[in-house]
Amino acid sequence: MVKILKFIYVMIIFLSLFLVATNVNAINKCSQDSHCPKDMCKKPSKPRCVVSPKLPLSSKSGVCTCV
């Protein structure tokens, strides 16, 4: 019983550390190229806003990528 409780505590600590270390806001959403951060790409690539063709036309939201 004690071993099970220790295992559960270790898993809770491990998962909480993993969640703290994970960058939740890693995707930059955009609707224009100017919304993308200038320092996100290495030279000579430039940040661009790419809208997925699978999204409905009413949603003008895209994702910043390096092109």
C-alpha cells in the first residue's frame, strides 16, 4: 500500500513538473503577416501568416510559420 502511494505521489510530481516546463502558448495565431513576431525565424527566412484551407472562410485565423 505504501509503495502504491509513493508511486502516485511521484507521478503527480513528475506530471506537474512536465506541465510547468511545457510551453502552452507555442503556436502564434495571426490574421496578417504583421501579427507574426519578427524574431521568430532565422535569417534568411521571414515570418508569414499561413491560413489553412481546411478552416471555414468565416475564420480568418492562421498560424505564423517561417518561409
